[in-house]
Amino acid sequence: MATAPADTPRSARSQDQSAPLERFIREVVAPQHGELNVRSNVFGHSALMMGAARSLGIKIRKITRDHYVYVYKGEAIGGFDGRATTLSSDQARRVTQSLPLTRSYLRASGLPVPESTSFAPHQYDAALEHFRSQQGEVIVSSARKHSGFIARVGTASEEQFSRDWEAEVEAVSARSKNFQQILLTTTAPGIPLRVLTVGERAAAAVVRVPLYVVGDGNLTVGQLASREIKQRNECNYLAEIQPKVGEKFFQQLPVNSRKVLPPGTVQRLDSSVQGYGDGRISVDVTEQLAPEIAELALDAMWAVPGLSAAAVDLVVNSVDSLESAVLLSLSAAPDIAEFRYPAYGSAQHPNRAILRHLIEHSARGARKSR
């Protein structure tokens, strides 16, 4: 794992400009800065699924308040409850809600999973000691997924670790003690990748990029951040998930808003806020994805019984190489909007892929029953 020299305190380490994520931002995202996808009409997950169903001639019948059935040519081909479809079993949903359980299934299938250690919310001192002993980056996350859960980007900064810990403790505070465990997962510095797998193929893939700026040797970090947010706010989809980058925002970051970065220097502005409002964007890499990574994502999905459509979260060194790739988590009920509305790159149609697979799966079942 790439690390700073042993005599450098973790709290003093700056972002490594040669690290995979910084390199991806500098070489892939920044050159597309003027090509941001600006969308005026955007739809949520449910609307995207319903629109795709209509276009494919699939009817939707309401069974109860939250349960619906897809009907194609007079035959029920499946259904959905919220974002979960019948392509995921009850067992698969239970497994993917727990990170330790998910990783136990992945390990049992011989798949690469990073090491992790769990702590109770009151064990901050022990968690900090563990963090300081690690090489590479540490991801702070709840052992059991909660509303708005998104695996954080790993950090080697003690200040960022403390903020991530506090935010996660707050997120789990309303739960019973049995479900408040917090995981510290150690990985090599890498790129956070999410692959949507459906049936026997990877239907879409995005890199989840935290808020960042690139220095120009003139404007301050604060000015660059304000300019970046202003551009993103032109897109209705992105406008909903951007933070306000005033002094209060920078108080939670280890970077001075008045600092002027050298030209080409990438500065991540990782927020301790999760989900909406953290400034995260998705960058489509479906066509650039290495076949070996797609195969690994499919293997991860198949490792969980009853799961044939999922979002697979990985940390990779590069999207076109399997080298050093590890699996973080699975979601049996992913939001497809980030694949449909990437900030950069081509829009994908995972909604159609999911529904077509339901049609094909139903047709195969009908042939077997004859």
C-alpha cells in the first residue's frame, strides 16, 4: 500500500497528487470541465422505472400502498417495493443491509475484501488508535446501512477521520445498541467505483467523485469551490446535492479557504455529510470499465443467494485494471439516478436493463414450466 513516510504524522499528511483518485480527477474529470451534463428535466428512481416500463409495453398494477407488479403481455413478470425489485430475494436484502454479513458472503466465495474492525460509538479513543496504526486509507461506515448510506471515501487525515466518526455516530444514534457498530475499513488509496450488475452483465458503472477543486495559481480554494458549485447548479439534478461552500463548510475541512493552490493541484473537499448535500458527483465509466472488473462485480452479486440485480461498490486503482481491486459492499435496492444522470460522460439506462431482464427471466421460467 502507498503510504506517507513513517515519521510523518497522519494529521499532517496532505493529499497525494499521485494517488489514484487525485489522478483520476486530474486526468479524466478536469479535462471535461467544460462539458458538464446540464439537465433541466430530471426524474427520480421510481419515475425512471415507470417511464421505462411504459416504453417497453409493461403495465404496472398496484397491489398495496408500496407494492407493485409488472405485467407484460398479460403475464406478471415481477414487481417492486420501493427501489427493490423481485430480482432480489428477502435473504439478499437482509444480507446486503449488513456490511459484515455481506463481506462474509464475499469471502466465502474467495473474493477480495479489505480488512475491517468494528467499534461501539463510545470507543473513539480505541478507534483513533486503530486508525493511527493503519497504512493506506481508512473508510468510516456504519456496520448496518442506514437511510442515505453511502460508503465514505477513505482518508489518511486524522482531522477528516474525526469528522467522519462524529457524523457516523450521529447517524446511528437513534438505533438500539445492537445496531450501532461502526466499521473501520482499511484499503490502499483508490478510486470509489460503483457497478450496476443485472443478470449476466454489468449494465453501467460510475466513479463517485467527492467535491474537489483544481488550483490555477490565482484563485483561492474558496473562490474555486464557489465557481464549481455555481456551474453545477445549472444542472437541476446536481443542484439538489451541492453544499453551501461558505466559511461554515470550510470549518469542517483541513484546508484553508483562502489558500491559493499551485496550477493543476487537486484538492478534495470531502464533507462529513452523507448523501444529499455532500457535493458528490458521478462520472460514467461504463465503456472504459475493464472486463475483469465487470466480472468481479458479477461474481460479487452471485455470491449472495437470490440476487440478480445489484449495485456493487469497489475500490480500484484504475477503472481499466483489476490490479488491487477490492469489494466494499452491495446494494439490492440501488438508486439508478446516478447512472442515468452522470455529471460527466454518457447517460446509461439501467432501468431498461432491469426490466428487460425481468422479461427474459419470466420467459425462461415459462419455457421450463411447459
